[in-house]
Amino acid sequence: MGTYRQYCPIARASEILAERWTPLIVRNLMFGADTFSALAKGLPAMSRSMLIKRLEQLERAGIID
């Protein structure tokens, strides 16, 4: 993942949330998707390996647990 190497909260949030697919994952989580299968079903064009990668990135960033 690219980085702005800044501590500005907006720049930091952009590094995390502006990655492709991430806003859609967060949206689905906010609308109640609570399993991997529910997330995958809500994003049919996204590969499962990419979903795993994005979920790992969100977890490392502390957005999800």
C-alpha cells in the first residue's frame, strides 16, 4: 500500500480508506455484513483473495477486529 508518510489524520485515513474496494467493504460492514460469506456475496466482482487482503489491511489499521 502506498503511503503519504504524514501524520495528518486526513492523509492517514486516505491511505487506509482510499484503497480500491475498501470503501465498499466498510459500507457492507456498516450495513450489517458480519461474516466473510456475507461480505463476499455483497461484492460479487471482488476476488476472495483480494477481500482477504483488504480485511487484513483494515485489521492491521485497527478499523476492524
